[in-house]
Amino acid sequence: MEQLKRTALFDAYKDQAKLVPFGGWEMPVQFSSIKEEHEAVRTRAGLFDVSHMGEVEVSGPDALALVQKLTTNDASKIAIGQAQYTLMCYPDGGTVDDLLVYRTGEQKYLLVINAGNIDKDVDWIQQHTTGDVTVTHISDQVAQIAIQGPLAETILQRLTEEDLSSLRPFTFLNDVMIGGVPILISRSGYTGEDGFELYFESKQAPAIWNLLLETGKEDGLLPCGLGARDTLRFEAKLPLYGQELSATISPIEAGMGFAVKVDKGDYIGRDALALQKEQGAPRKLVGLEMIDRGIPRTHYPVYQGGELIGEVTTGTQSPTLKLNIGLALIKSEFAVLGEEVEVEIRGKRVRAKIVKAPFYKRAK
Amino acid sequence: MNLPKELRYTEEHEWVKTESDNKVRVGITDFAQSELGDIVFVELPEVGDKIEAGQPFGSVESVKTVSELYAPVNGTIVEVNGSLEESPENVNDDSYGDGWMIVVELDDAAQLSELLSDEQYKQSIQ
């Protein structure tokens, strides 16, 4: 077996967390309990090591042209200091990855990609690189820590003079000094809560991690693992690559059509995605709530009237709602709110109904 | 690690407690509940169902995973812990007490001698 990689923070928490392999990395799945960590993020704040995420810098006169060619959203709309959620697709509309693009300079972009896709994405980007542009893979030099939850701003604000309350969602400040370390602070996250993602030199990761934990202690800030990250993003219907998105699932099918612009000029996958936007995608991601006892789980088949109509992509007992719910990718003609379907759980078909998702939206 | 001496164990992390000559109570170990994390769902057989040693008789789900429960002995279910339907967290909070799962009437009481002692189980998980 291939050796699992570890982030720069591994030693800082290895004795306090339950560790699991994830996308080639040895990562904390939980510190105290997924439920407690989940609740901390919904009601106070949580701290996540997400340094396994990949970072690629794209710079030069043709940087924008390359980003535009590779991604579905309109990168020409990104001002310096802004971030954009976007996707890379194959020519047939299947998804290479979903990512955040930060514009860090006039001709400079930072692409943040999923851990399990780093090698594939870097190959894909390099394969399509043309013109006067430099692509640099910097994942190993960059640590990423996310602080998420209603008290995230209060906690982080104690460590900087910069006014964080004026930082809008999907904007960032570069080189903010915290604990003597220059940090890119982005107002963004993957939990459905307010919060920040911090990028900085990986050598400094343990010091920043401990500083944040100490600073947030009095507010109930908890270190959180990937388990809570998954239940949080799931309730907020944020897609996870490999479940809601894949090489055979398009962004339109996954409900990410808002990040697919068909009028921005040509790019990889445009024709296939434009057709899906115009004619409707063959499948649609819907919310499911169980009527009978049982918890829907990834890849469980979904039926209606004896016909196989799709499968569950993610499911669990929602820690916030205490309901057994799931997301399922089903044939579009069956995606009708309130309709009853059946989920096959260990060989037994049990009833569920199609419900609205996201399951959770924070009060603004 | 909490492993009561008077119980018997299986490598699949069940504990077995002798209730009378031919009846045993079954649950999962403290080690198992701690590995699973927050338990949110327990699926158990019905009274009258037959179970067979080594075969699944139900399942237990945490927030993140589904795990099968394996029968430690051959026998017939005579009691099921219905309170786990409403309170699956009892398995986390009290795995050897309120978190019990089934009571089984044994086909053959001699089968109990094949189960692990606390020491043997401890070795199997190290």
C-alpha cells in the first residue's frame, strides 16, 4: 500500500484525534465526537485542518485565458481580492474537480483543489497550458486551516487589527499578520456557516493551530475532524467530489448550475453543459427524508414503482435536524418534491420522500 | 479499557453474559462503541428469529459508518432491547448495561466455551 501523506499539523493533534485514511492522507476523522464537533460549528465555532487540499498558482499574461479555458464559471468577473467557486469539466460535461479560484494579483490566480484529485488536476491543468503562463504546484508549501461557525469572526478578530467585519463572503485579505505569520484570510468555508479559511506557509502550521485553539477556548471553539466537516457540508448541500460530483456527474446534475456560465466564450465542456442547461440534465440531485426506519447511505439504490431511478450520494442522521436524510442523484423526471420513493437498505426497500435541500440554511 | 471479567467475548466485538442455564444477553463491547463513535441507529432481529454463530443478526450505525452485528452463538431470540430504537446512544453511554441488544435462548450451551475470555479478547484487539 502507498504510504499515507500527513499534513504539517499531524504531530500537533495525532494523540488527540481518531485518524483515518482520506484521499491518500492520514487525517483526523474526529477529536471528541462528530455530533459535538458538528454542534460546536453550528452554535459556536470549530477549527479544521484542511492542509491536505491542493494549491496551484497560475500567473502570467495568459493566466486569465488559461483559467477561463479550464473552468465553468466566468473568471473574468473575479476582481483582485475576490474568490470564486467554479468547476473543471471534461468535454462531455463530467466533472474533473470543483475548486475555488482566488485572484491574488493583476495576472495571478490561486486554485484550491480537492486532496484526492491533486495529481489528476495538476496533470489536467498542465496538459492544457498554452501561451505565456506559469503553473506552479505549491500544495506542499501551503497549510490551510478553516475556522467556521457564528463565533469565528469574534475569535479571529482578537488576533488582528484588520477589520474582519467588512470582509464579505468570497473575498479575502492577503498577508494579514497573525502570530508573526503572513496569512491569506478568506471569508469562505465548507460547513454552511460563516467562517474563514486561512492559507499560509506550512512550516508555521502548528503554531497557528495552537494559537487559534487557545484564542477561541473561552468561546467553546473545538478542534474538528473530517467527520463533522462531512455532516456539516452535507446538511448545507455542498457537494463532495466522488459522491455528488465525479467524472460521470456534471455540475448541472449536481445542482451547481449557478457556477456554469455558457455565454463566457469557449471552454472545456461548454457545449455539453450548454445542452444540459437548455434541455435539462438527465439526472438531478434531490433531498430524501426517510419515512420508514433506516439511514440512507452512499450508493444505496433508489426506486420508484419498481423502477431503479438512481442512487444515494450521501446520507446520515442529520446532527442538526435529528432526521435520517440523504442526497440522491435520480432521473430528472422523478425529481418531484413530496413524491414517495424507496431506498434499498441491505436488501430491503424502505420508504422515503423527496424533500427540499439544502436541509440547513443559516439565519442571515 | 473496560472489559468485565464475568463476560465472554467474540472477535467481532460482541459481549455475552450468561443469564440462566440456557439464556445469554448480548451487546457490543466498550471498545467497539468507542471505535464506532456516535451511534445513531440500531437494527435488531425480532423475538422468535433464529440466529447462527458468525452470521449477521443486525446492524449498528454511527454518524459515519454502518457495521454488522455478528451472532456469537446459535439460538432463538427471546428478548430484544426495544429502547435502542428511541435511544441508540445508550450503546455509547452504557454498552454493558442499557446498551444491551438481544437475549438468546441457546441451542447448545456447550457453545459458550468457544467464546473468548476478557484476556483473549483484549489480545485480539491489540
